[in-house]
Amino acid sequence: MRGVLLIAALVVFAVGCKKPTEKPANPTEPQMPTSTETGANTVACRVNSEVHIYKGVPTYLNADGVLFGLYPDRNEYFLQVTAGGIAEYKDNIWLLLYDTAVQLNTQYPFSVTETDKNRAEYSVEAGSYSKIYKTKGSSGFIKFTRYDKTVAAGTFEFAAYNDQGEKIEITEGFFDISRPQ
């Protein structure tokens, strides 16, 4: 009889023990959106683990938003993805790729050297000036998952440093921007 009671007690104990549940996401904190390739004019990433979401198209009176451009620079062309969140985050992200023959699903490294000028930059307002963080060496990438006449979309991540050696990490980044016709 004792054996039966012992087994019954163990079963009750085992059933009563629950694995602690994970802490639910804070509903007031922004969650990372799902990446798209529709021309939604969205750039999202984590800046030192904090979710930043940039949307819309900037105008003369509103600097917030995202842009994609193909620009001539010293007889070269470069692609630029820009995200500005001046109102909410007080920051900007620039992704520059000096290769206009984009191949889909190819990781283009940010590795600022004399022969490779692909780079990423992050700036944040800090009072009356901006702290600028730049990539050094091989510290990230940009990858296009869609690139045609109407949409530029892809992923990115990088680590960057300011002049004081402070590091910022941009992770889980994606962009989905309509291209001007």
C-alpha cells in the first residue's frame, strides 16, 4: 500500500510541477515586423537590441522615412539605403554599396579598405552634435533579396565604432523600399 501511495504522490508532484513560462513580450515595446519585399518603404533593425522601425518617405519638411538611391560619385555609381528616425529615435542609418551589378542573395561585406568602399554608418543626435559610428574592417553585410525596377529589398547587419571607440551593433536589419520611377 505504501508503494501505491508513494507512486501516487510522485505522479501528483510531477503533474503539479510546471516549467516556468517565458516572460511575455511587453506590449508597449515595439516588436520586430516581418520582412517584406513589396515596396512597403520600411527599414527595421535592432540597435543594440532595441527595435527601431523606420517608415514612409522623407520630404522637405519631414526628414523621417526611408530612401533608396543610385547615385553618381566621382564617375562611379553607388547604391544607398537611408533610414531616418529623427523624431522618434534621433538617428540615421546609411548603407552604401559601390557595386551596381547587384546579385540576389549575395552578401556584400562592409569592409572599408582602399579597394572596397562598401560601408555602413549610424548617427545619433547627442545634444548639440551627432555621434557618428562607422564600420571598420569586415564588420557586417548587406544582402539583396529583391532588386528590380520597382523594389529594393534585403537584409543587413553591422557593428560600427565612433571616434571614442564606442561600439554599436545593428542586427536583424531588413529594408523594403519602393524605387522611384
